[in-house]
Amino acid sequence: MTSVTRRDALRLLVAPLALAAVRQPRRLKVLVAGGHPDDPESGCGGTIARYADAGHEVIALYLTRGEAGIPGTSHDDAARIRTAESERACALLGATPRFFGQIDGDTHVDAGAYAAMRALLARERPDVLLTHWPVDTHPDHRAVSLLVYDAWIRAGSKEALGYFEVLTGDQTQLFRPTDYVDISAVAQRKRDACFAHASQHPDDWYPRHERMSRFRGMERGCEHAEAFVRHERGPALPLPG
């Protein structure tokens, strides 16, 4: 019988551990930036849930607190209500809510806002950035998209950058997907997260998002999917699944 040297024994012991380390996926930090409470959830809530379920860290960044989003309610009261709704929605999806500090309906894209977004991304150091497609009828959606894009460029385009859609045809325009995520298994959680925004009457608009996810599912070959446009100058989007 051939004797096993100490070096051989050590190699036999370490090899399975090394193989396990290679197979273990790296934990990602994903930052999803939307204009208002309910935008990250409606645009890519299923993808957020799938990232979180896979053990990745997800931050939902809201440009505003939806101050102008409840008619007949003061900005302060609306911000309080919609912040609480965002927190409930994020808890359902497994994300952490953050607020950028601009005001709903009075957003701005200027030197100060660019600097603030660059500073935020430098602190968070995400691996993946998801935000609104910039060709959009809502100025707040366009604002957050441009701020994220500028910060991404200034940081060297190192992160994977993808754009999501909201109320396509009414708000998002000219959207031609490059990537898809099958959200069939988490479609109900996405719906629940959107319905956490009760002040926004999701019965009025969520059915359109459900039709969108079914249509994207037909394109992807599944029941429900979310679609993205990947910026080709960055890394490939490490989307779940």
C-alpha cells in the first residue's frame, strides 16, 4: 500500500474546502433607485425579492418621500405616511429603504444634486445599479435616472447598470429590453409590496404592471418577468436566475 505523505494529506483535506469557496457565489450589494415610494417596487420588486432571497443586500433608494402624492394632505403628513408604506414594502421584499432627500414634484438636477449622488454611491459601493429608464414622462423619474447615470460615469462605470420600466406606454417610453428576470415565484410578493402603498390606490394602477409582467413573461418564456435595459459600457448584469 502506498503511504500518504503529510503534504498529500493536507492537499486532500484542503481541496474540498477550496472547491466549496469557488462555488460559493459572492454576496452582492444592489442599489435600486426610484423617484418616489412605490417606484422600485413596481419597476422591479420581483427582482429585488429574488436578490434578497439569494442572500444579496438590496437597498431601495427613493429620491423623494412622495410629499406631493396624497391630494389634500400636507407635504409633511404625506411624507410620513409614504415613508411608513415604503418601510412595509421593503420588509416584504427583503430590502433596506433609504431616502435621498429631494421633494416630490420639485426635484432638481444640478451641481449639488450630482455631487450628493456621487457621494452616496461612493459610500455604498454597490455592485449593481438599477434605476428608471431616462425616457420617461415623469420629471422625477428622469431626475433620479440622470443623477445615477452621472455618478456611475464619474466613478468609472465599474458597476453593472440596468434600467427598469414603470407604466410603460404612459410613463416609460421607447423601452427595448436586453435582459429579463423570471419573477413567477415571487409575483405575489411584488404585488403585496406595491399594495403596501395604500395611499397610492394600487387597485388603479397595479393591474397594468401585472399585464406588463405577463407580457415580459411571454417574451422570456415564463409566467411573469421583469425586463431591463443593460448599459453596455458596464459589466454584465448579474441578475438573479
